[in-house]
Amino acid sequence: GRVRAYRDRSVFNEITAQASVKAACLRIPLAPATARGGDLRGRFYDLTPLVESDPEAAANAIDALVRRSDFSDVEERLVGVDIESDFRQTRTRTDLLGLFRRARVARSDDVRVHGNGETERFLQAQAGGSGFWVFLDHGEDHRFRIQAVAPRVGEGAAAPTLVARYSATDRDTRSSELAGHLSFVNGLASERDEPLIDFTPSEHTINGRWGHLRAGVELRFSPAAVETLLASSRTDYWETLRELTELDQERFDRYRRWLAERGKRRILLRRRVPLPYRKSIRYAASARRRLEAARDADSPRKRLTSLLDAFVEASYLNATTYDPAVLATLRRVGGIEEVSVAARITQPPWREPRLVGKVDLVGRTHRKPIARLGEAIDLDPSGPSGLYQMLDHFPWASELMEPKLEPAP
């Protein structure tokens, strides 16, 4: 294994606002919101060479790090990799006594990495959301995270790679809910002759209960897919959605008409559209506007954040889990050969296994995931696990830059 450390020397501004409700003499925090921005500066160290060459010195250096946050021994013996980032971040959170929670976060970074006498520059953006409720032994947790990375080219940026991940956890899953998760997975890859995961829950259970399940899905868009998506026409975009919803042209046009109306007529026409189609058309229109904003953006950063905004709009819930209609539209318009889908439905190891044969349900469209690059670096880790992932991923595991760190002379 490796031993790694990071020293943060960031300077940034933070603005926080919080809404609360007051009951009797209690004030209950409800919806805190935070905006941050500024310069992030830090230095990464790989202590592995020191551990291998001089275990005693390494032990003393690690002890000073852990006990006193003292980097002096490390800085004397090792050459680090410097990282700088001009970042902007917004975060909102709604919490009702721990029984119901919702959160949204959006962040963009203009990153510069200095090591081995070289400098790498890239833009990265991340956006995500989560929703959670719990009551006694029942509860559900839905999360999504979208991230994109675009290498800098002069004052501009190359086409980004994009990764979107979705997860849904249910502590007491019924057959209808498991069928909903399968519908999301298979709806993303509906061009196939057979379902991505061919499984019918009702045929494999007596009581219709599956216990604690987690469904996870990952989409990876290559740079070519992103360029194709941004260059697409409105006609192709809406025709793709119509085909996915399996509506005839007359009905689809009628269902779309309410978006162009205003006032009472808009309300009346909207009521005539079935809810599933109403949601897919509404969010598809919103995602399309943001795609066009990304295409017409006057800066690489705005282009990247508007692109992620489009995917955030496409990430909406239906009755049980995320709806595949708009995401599948984005995938088809971008080109299914350049967008991979991988899915897994599993159970926690500490729960009674109820899946058939105690085997996870797994499916993928590509042998290897598209766009191996594109993993954004979490420069604002939350908790020990977040810090571990940051140190594990960057810079040593990154394909953008793999510096060889050796003891300083």
C-alpha cells in the first residue's frame, strides 16, 4: 500500500444563510445554504519511498503529522506536488429533524498541478443531489453525482469527458419497487434487443419482499459524445424523446403544446397531459435550454457548468426511482457507441440475502467503460472516507499526471 498526505493552505470566502422554523421555544434549523469561492492551494506528498527506505524516519514523520499536524520532517525529506485551484461552490441542504433530508451541491474548479517540472491544467465541474427519508426500520436514499473534466488548451479547453452516477437504497424493497429500478436501468439502454438486466421480480418471490437493496448505475460520456450532444439540433432531440416515449407524433405534439402557453390556458392544457409524460417533457425542455446555453457559452467554465446543469435537470425522480426518459435521450443523441452504461443491484453483506442465488444483478453495455478519464478530484472532501478517496485518487492514481516523488536531496 501507499502512505500519502496532503497539506491544505487554501484561502476562500464563505457566505452562509439559514432558514429555520420555530415551534414553541425551539428553533429548528431547516435549510442552510452556503456559497464559497476563492483560491485553493495545497501540496500532496507520497511517503511510500520514505517508508521503504527508512521506516524509522517515516514513522517519526507520520507521528508528527498525525499528532501535531507538523509537516517539517516530510518537507525536508520529500518533494511534493503542488495544486492550485480557483473554485466556486454552492451547497443547499434541507433537514427535518433527521427524518427527511435533501441536499444539492455544485462546484467548478480551474485546476493547475505542478510537479516534475511540469504543469498540467484542467477544468472540472461537479454537481449532485440526494434525498433521504427514514421512519423506524423503513427508509429510502436516492443520490446522483455528475462530474466532468476538460483539459485546458491555451485559454480554452478541450471537449470534456463526463461521468454520471445514480444510486437508490431501499431498506424494505417490494417487487414493484425493484421493478422500478430495473425499468430505470433497462430504459437507459432500450436500444438493445434484450433488457440490460433481464429479471422479473414477481416470478422469483412468494411474498413480494426483497429486503434491503441498493441499485447503482453509471453512465460515461466520451468527449466525442459530448461534442455530438452539444451540436445536436432541436428536431433530432425532440424526435429522440418521442421515440423513447413511444407516442405518436400527433399526441406528442399535443402534450408538448402546454409548455408554450401562459396563464390559465397553460394550466388547463397541462392537466390534460398524463403525469409521466408531463414530467419527461418538462425536464427535457429544461435540459435542452441548458445544452444550448453550454453550446453558446462565452467561456470554457460556463460551458462546462451549463453542461452539468443539463444533466441535473435530466436527473429527476418518478414514483420509485430516477426516470430514464431524458437521460436516455441524452445518451442516444450523443451516440450509444460513445456512452457506456453499467448497473448493479446488490444487498448489504450484513443483511439476509434474498436475491436469487445470492448473486447480484449486473448489466453493462460495453466491455470496458467509455471515457476512463473524467474522474473529477474531490478537493473538498467530507469526512474520513472522502479524504481517503481524494488521497487515493489524486495525483498518483490520476492518468492526467503521475509524478514520481523521490526524497529531496
